[in-house]
Amino acid sequence: MIFAIREINKDTELLPGVKLGYRIYDTCATHTQSLRSTLASTTGEMEEVPTQGCEASASVPVIVGDSGSTQSMIIQRTLGPFSVPMVSYFASCACLSRRSEFPTFFRTMPSDAHQARGMAQLVARFGWTWVGSVVGDDDYGRSGIQAFTAEVSKLGVCVAFSELIPKVYSRPKILQIAETIRASSARVIVMFAIEGDAYPLVREMVRQNISGRQWIASEAWVTSALMGASENLLSLSGTIGFAIRRGQIPGLRDFLLEAHPSKTPNNPFVKELWETIFQCSLGNSGSVKGSIASNVTPTQCTGSEDLSSAYNIYSDVSQLRVSYNVYKAIYSIAHALHNMNSCKNGTGPNHTCANIFNFKPWQLLHYLKQVMYTTKLGEKVYFDENGDPLASYDIINWQRNTDGSIKYVHVGRFNAASGLEHGLQIKEELIIWHGNQTLVPHSVCTESCPRGTRKVLPKGQPVCCSECLQCPDGEISNVTDSLNCIACDPEYWPNTPRNECIPKHIEFLSMEDGTGMTLATVSLLGTASTVLMAGVVWYYRGTPIIRANNSALSFLLLFSLALCFLCSLSFIGRPSAWSCRLRHTLFGISFVLCLSCVLAKTLVVLVAFTSTLPGNKLMRWFGSLQQILSVLLCTGVQVGICLAWLLLAAPFPVKQTKYYKEKIIYECDVGSMAAFCCMFGYIGFLACVSFALAFLARKLPDNFNEAKFITFSMLIFCAVWLAFIPAYASSPGKYAVAVEIFAILASSFGLLTCLFVPKCYIILLKPEQNTKRHLMGRTG
């Protein structure tokens, strides 16, 4: 401050012809002393304090300070009614921005509201969702952590604990805070406290060897030499925090080195500085602050000691942060006074201009609100409507030097004016974390829920302490920490991790399938057997056993059986519009043709034996031609049913999802259930009629009564299809198709076996029975 005032007084452009003076009051960082100093400055009461150039005025028109937020609030509430402006260089509580409560307060220190927002972005940037907080028991700490908590809650971050450091040292409380930090699972801790309050806690943590925590520091202690002592690195190494923007003040170091007890013999601070740095005594004090042993008498200072001969914090101007704020505060006041002095009539407050040597505090307040200037470093300085400056911070990382001391490494910057996306700029590759690690520390209450799961908050737990539940069937989540799962489209199904919807497996009976291949083989085997038997019947068509029945009807029956075997192949393969239409119509017509032939054969047997009775001429009306016509007539009815079915509501392929969740059944929909039932009903009707007639003719006298074999074949046919109905209903998907094919093949093999195997047996193995005499039952 003194350096800045002297610099301004030498400036020929800023306040020419005007010299600034000052009074210095030490508030000792206490509330009572702050109030006492305030009253002394306003009443003109003179205390034993360094004073220069203030004899002309009994009270000061503007105050630079205080460093603490609470003290600044006390001063403001005291001086507010008198409109005395004050410019603080270190009070950062966001509460001081309330203009209605603190109308004359200005500061060159950014509001903690911006720092809290930056800290919240920093925490979110590195994925920390579970953090602890330690705050000082004052307006600075309470206001800062309140703003921080509000900001991080918007970003999904939870505060695991919040501990208050007492203003008056209390060892039980310090031990309790240290135990909370030790026991908590939070590995990142934010501390809003001034160095004097935080130091006892840090020393206790070092004493208890509590490490493994990543500290985030507020600007009040991030560059503190007291906190950054090498013995504290066990607990604090890797600390990252927000610091006031560093500035350069040309000429300050040379000015500091000019300090000498002989130049200011009444200044107690210079005397204490001299004795502490050089470990000697000025006068007869008998003790030196900071001496290693109190029983050792210090040497007498000679006065020839040189401040520039040794490195010390006093002369180190590499980290000018708070000092730079003081420098800007003094220049802000100087520029406000310069504008007041440059006032033209009618432009000042109340359209009047104040006398620079005799003005009221409210007049200076008017010009402070409008002050705007650029520093020698090119920084633009002004106050917004709340008396706050432009908020900008350096981000500092504590790293260890080779000699074990702390090195403050600039790793980024936060500019509140740049917005949410661009405000925080960090060079992550420059950061060394706690424990000399380069990997970002991990601090979460529970691990992130992976893709394929959703977050569920247990009752009574913080939002960050969630559980992960797997997405239910048919739903996925493709982002981490998803709150809800997304349902897949009907034709899609989740993969095994349930993080992606993949097309459902489309299932149908195919040739590549083992079941399909087996059924196709059996179908071809049945067709081959039918063709083979047809060849035998054709070859021995002149023998009595073949001639006993209409041979044309036998060949037509064999042809229809071949169609029955072959129609089963249309059920195998990917369903299409044509295959769906073909399979049911071909099946219906083939079986009706087959059953019509069986029915005709049964009628032939009945008519043949009935016609042997005297006077019965029925056989003349049921010859070969009539038999063929009856078969075609019965088959024509089924053809008509199928044509009507195809024209009105033809079967069509459909993808069914109702049977299975994880796959699609590709099958043929019958289109019209009524037509389907008519087709099946007609087949059943013919089978029942054939069975009934064959059953009546089973005991007719004949060595080869074909009615008995027809009865057995119809019994098998009806049994197969009666069993088919429940099996088909309980076997969805490709298995239903397999059941239908099995029924077709089983009934076809039943008909082929019962009707033609006995004939082939006699033809090939018992040729002596293939005579008319034997067939008529005559043995002699």
C-alpha cells in the first residue's frame, strides 16, 4: 500500500499536485479490534499507528480493507450510514455483494460465488461425485461452502460430510474432524478456511499420519507459506486450488529491500522483521522471535545486515496475489480521486463538483462506482453494480521441489466471464496428484452404473450413493449412470450386456436345422417308398390281387400319397407369400384326394359283396369310371374350399413376437380361420366316413379283405390327427410346424403301410397266394 501511494505521489499525470496520505490500523483479524479501528478512523481519534500526510483531516474518507469477510461486514455496518466507501483486497464472501445491505463496499477480490462455481466445475471435470468439506466458522467459510454445495448439487455431486473448524482452538473438535476425514470414503476434500483456522487441523492430520486425500484449496490458503511448509506435505501434497490472479509490481522488491530499522525507528513491524530474519536483537529486548532456543542469548544486530543477501518470504515477489489486490485497490481510489479532481461544473454528483482537499465520503463514492482504468500490466479494472471486480483465478497445484519444499505450479485458469463451457481451462498433463500420482484420484460413493443397468436410489441415501440394477427384459441403457432403461423396438432384443438393441433371431423351420433336415429326409424317403410300391403295383398289375380292386384307383391313391409326402417339404424353409399359400392348399387337396380314393375303395368292397346277393344290380352303377368320378367330385369340393380361401383371405407370412421375447417366430398366418377349419373339417369328415364304412365291411368273407386294412389305416389316420391338435396348440414356432409335418408323414406312412405293404408282401414273398382261387377263399 505504501509503495503504491508513493508511486502515485510521484506520478505527474495521475493526481498532479495532490499528495495522498494514509493511516494504518491493525485489526488483528478479530471482530472487536476491527470495530475499534473503524470508530477510531471515523472519529479522528489518534492511536499509536503509522501515519503520514493525514494532519489536514480528522477522519479518513475511504478505507482500504479489511482482509476478512466478517470484519468487513462489521466495518460496513458501522460506516454504511455515513456513506464512507471501503475497498477490500481479500474479503471474498458472496454475501458482501448484496448492495442493499452493503451499499458502499467495493473489492478487488472476486466474490466466492465465482470461486464456488469454479470449484464445482473442477470437481465435475474430474468425475468426483463424493466429496467432503471442511470450513472455517466465519462468514467466509459458511458462505463459501454454502455456494459450493449449491453448485455441485446441480452437477450431481454429493457432499459426504461438512465439518466446521472453530474460531477458538478446541482440541476435541479438531480430533473429531480428523476422525471424520479418516473414516469417510470420500477421497476429495474441499476446505474453505483461512490459514490460521486450518493450520491446527492440518498439523493434527500430519501427526495422525492421515494421507491419501486429495485437497481442494480455496484462495485463502492455497498459496499460504504456513500451510505449504514441507512437514505438511505428508497430508497436503498434490493439493489443487484456486488462487487470486498473480500480478507483477515493478520496483516493489527494491522498495521492500529499503526497509531498515534506522529509517523507521518507531515502526515495530520493521524491528520484528529485522530480528526474525537475521536472528539478532535490536536494543535490549533479550529475545528474538523465531530463535531456535529460548535460553540462548541472541547476538546484537549491527545494522549492516543486508535483506538481499538471503532468500525470505518478505522479499519474494514471485507470488504477488493479495499484494497485487492491494495495489489495485489503491490505484482504484487514486483514479476515483483523479476523476473527482477533473470534474467539470454540472457533471459531478448532484451536478456539483467536490473540492479535492475538502470533500465528503459520499462524493468519492460516486466516482468509485464509475472508476475504470487499465493497469501497467494491461489489466482492465472496474467494479460492477455490486462493487465486485471481474472474477478470474489461477489454478495452482502443489508439487514437491527436489529439496522437499513446495512449488506452486500454475496448471490452469478460471474466468467466470467466459461462461460454463469455457470458464475452466486446465492442463491436466501438468498436474501431480496426491502421493506423486499422475492418474486422477477416484472419489465416488458408489461406482458408476455401467451401460446395461440403471441407477436406483435406496431410501434415505444421498443421490450419489445409488445401486445399479440390470435393465429388465426387452430394455437397454447405452450410457453410464442411466436413470431409466429404454425399451427396444418389437423386432429388436437386448444383447447379453443389455447395452445395445440387436435384431432378434428370426426362427423358422429350415433345411439347415436338424429337425428340418430329418423331416425332409423322411419325406423324401416316404416319396421314394411310394414310387417303389407304385412300380411294384405297375409291374404286377395283371395279377389277381391288383385286379381285385380298380388298378386305376390304386395308382391314383399312390399318386396322392406321393403328393402327401412331398407337400410336407413346402412347410420347411423361410415362409413367403407363395409358400404359405401353397403349403396349406397342397396339403388339403392331397389328403382329400387320398381319402377320396380310400373312400372309393371302401365303397367298392361293400358294393362288391352286396352285389352277389340275388337281384342286386348295384355294381353295374359303380364301375371304374364312376369310382374315378366320385374321387374327383370329392376332391373338387376341397379345391373349391381352397380357391375361396385363397381369394378371400389367403394365408400370409407373419413375424410373431408373442411366443418368445428374445426371438421372432416367422410363420404362416392362416388368414381365415374359418376357411382353415373348413379345410381340416372336410378332411376329417372323409376320414370318418371311410373309417365307418371300412369298419362295417371288415368281417366280409374274403382271404384278402381290403376293408380290414382300410380300417386300420383310418384308425391310424384319425389317431394321428386327433393327437396333432393338442400337440400343435402347445408347440409354438417352428416346433408347431414340425408337429404338423410329423402328422402329415405319420398319417401318410400309415396309409401307405396298411394299404400297400400287405399287397407287396403277397406279390413278392407269397406269390402262391396271389391267385383268384385263394382270394375267393377256395382252398380245394
